[in-house]
Amino acid sequence: MTIPFSPINTQYAALIAVKSLAFISQSEQEMEKFLSQSGVSIADVIRLKENLSFLNGVLDFVSADESLLLSICASEGIEPEVIEKSRLHLSQHET
């Protein structure tokens, strides 16, 4: 499903992060890498899925891996800049 572009606001940035997390969770290898690098558990992911700081960390993880970033963008029909703008927005609005 393509995510229609919307001006970057907190709700839209969080949606991009949640979609990115869902994409990551579809690959056992990517999910293990995310859990290892972030230091969180599956239980933490479930508990923190609406936490803006956590969602910003998801986008940090995605932004650090160009291949993953481009795969998510292709899957969701968004430009890489949208992920970066969402990441920057969430970093300024963390809870």
C-alpha cells in the first residue's frame, strides 16, 4: 500500500516509523539486527510502538542502512527524503 504524501507532522512521521517497523518485522534477519542494535526485546517493541522516541530510533536504524531504506521506500511508495524528514521531525518532538 502506498502512503500518500502529507506535510510532515507528528502523526504522519509516526505513521512512517510504524510502517518501517512493520516492514522490518517481516524479515527475521532485519528484526534480529534491529533488536540487537537497539537493545530492545520483542516485548519492548510491543510496549513502545507508540512512543515517539522509540519510533525515532526505528527511523534512525532505517536511515543507517541504505539498502533497507530503499527497500522500505519501494514497498511503501515513498521517497527516501520522507523518511529523513520524518526522522528529523520525531527527533524534535520526542516524548
